[in-house]
Amino acid sequence: MQNLTIVPVEGKRMLRQFIEFPLKLYKGSDKWVPAFEDDEYKSLGTDNPSLEFCERELYLAIRGNEVVGRVAAIINHNADKKWNERTVRFGWIDFVEDFEVAKALVDKVVEWGKAKGAQKIKGPLGFTDMDREGLLVEGFENESPFTVIYNYPYYVEYLERMGFTKDVDWTQRVMVIPEEMPPMFKYASVIEDRFNIHILRANSLKEMAKRGREMFHVLNEAFAGLYEYTKLSQDQIDGYVKQYVPVLNKDLVAFVVNEKDELVGFTVTMPHISAAVRKAKGKIFPFGWIHLLPALSPKRNNTTEALLIGILPEYQAKGAALLMFKYLMENYQRLGIKEMLLNPQLEDNHKVQTLWESFETRPYQRRRSFVKDI
């Protein structure tokens, strides 16, 4: 057998190999979904705003002339400071079914992290909470949403064999859209009057962009105490608004504002486009849009994905979620949408877990962040 080497990614050619490796690894899978190629270059390139407070090194596992694995080693200094820890993260980890390859990649992350003072290794995690995170541990039979990690079952076996244990889990469910409006929605007008909040209908791209910026500031407050979360910087927020807001469908996004016209809560959903992204191989151009455009139309696609939900802490018990759900359910019923894939939610985040108790749901997938002392 040819020798295995782990080498740092240097130059555009190797970065392309790093980004494109999963296309080969998952070629035969109809459940895995690639990330958008442009997003990967922005995340893994030197212009990522996260590098203001993160360090990273990318590695490829090479046997002979063949790439057989990849991994990103990341230190988020803001997270270490906030959570009072010294941790190296591993992300963007993929490897062939060979324990030697997996261990060599993780060992390289450990070596790099220890040289920088890390005492633990965690992952899969990205630079921030906006990156893909959590190894799939249940629900391999289901098609993955395009925003999350899908991996082969042997990934889990190999990490546990290396001594990793569970740090946290995220659960994901499917919600059935009710044919009739649930009785609880009759209290929407009472909530609006009592707490001076209401749904905002953003009817222009300019308004969507404005609220998009506010949305990420709400996210910073709403997610402040959640696992490994660190606040997004203004540069990061501007980048996400520019990147994602133009493709949002106003009928699938709900904003709640107070009497001062300040955003206090939001829910972002979009059509389930995993199959289309897989056909496009993660590329929008030159021909990927042929697959993506039909999938983005609710008239042709009766399943949506919930991408983000955030409510300012002081409004979480004031019914803001009910107003958003009512607005979305009305639009879903009008558009003929039948199901929604909920975004991954921390299993111990009881506030968000209980939001869906009034709806019919079923388990879909479970993801895990692993941890080990080094």
C-alpha cells in the first residue's frame, strides 16, 4: 500500500482539490448534498471575515497521487475567550472508509492545535455558528438539507474509536403543515394589542436587506447563550446579507417588529432544494441554475426548510413566535406547501424545542458535536 501523507493546502489548485473532494467521495449517494461552491471558496479563502478572530489551516490526506481525505483545523479566539476554554475545532472533515486516513487527519489537527495551546478538540464545527456543524449520527436514510452536514455512518464509528465522546446533539424534525389553522392562532390579535408587536411584510429588496441586517443583530442576542456561539461581526453580517437576502422569498420569511419599528423576531424558510443542488453539483453557473430555479418555486416544490429562527430574549414569552407561525402557515396553505424541515436545534434548548408542540412532527435527523481532551 502506498504511503499516506497529510499536507497543508497551499495555492488555488489544492484549495480546489479540498473543495471538490466530497463530490468524488459521495458520488454514489442520493442523500448527500454539496455545499454551494462559491460559498466554500468564500468560507475557506483568505478573505473570510471570520479570520479577524479565527486561525485556520486546511489539510489534505494524499495516498500516492490520490486525495483520500480533508479537514480544516480552526481556532476561534472569540469563542475561547467567551467560553473560557482553549479548543481547536475540526471542520470540513471527509475521508474514505479507512481508519488510518481518518486518524491521520485528526492527529494533524491535534498537533496543530496543541502547538497553539489548545487543550481540547471539538467538532465538526466551523468558524462560526453559520457554518455547517455536527456529524450526522441518526437519519442516514433521509436526504440531507443543503445547509447541513451529511456523512457516511463509518465517520461516527471512527471518531468514537479515537476516543471522542458526545458534547452536544442537534435534533431535526419534519413538521406537517396543518390543513386548518390551529386554534391557538386566534390569539394573534390579542398578542399584537398587548405587546405592541406585529408582522412586517417586506415587499421590496431594499426593505429585505434592511431587515436582513437587523435579523443578524437579533440572532446575536437570541443565540448568545447557545453552544459555542460567538457574535457575528458587522463585516460578517454585511457579507451574509449580500449573499443570501436577494434569493429569499418574502412569502417564506416572517419578520416581527415592535411599536418603534424595531425587529424583535424573525423566521427564515425557503424551498427544499437538496435534490437540485446535488444535480447542479453545488454550482450555480454556468448551468446549475437550470436545476435550481424550478426547485425554488413553491408551485413546483411543496416542502420547505426552516433555516433560522430568532427572537429577542425579552420577546420570547410574548407570543412573537405565534405571529410568525400564523403568517407562514397562511402563506404555506395558499402556496400548497405540505411539510417543513425544521432546522437543527440543540436538544437541550427547551425554548425552541417546545415551539413546535402544537404541530404534528416526526424525527428526521440527529447531529453531534464530539469532544476529546488532548
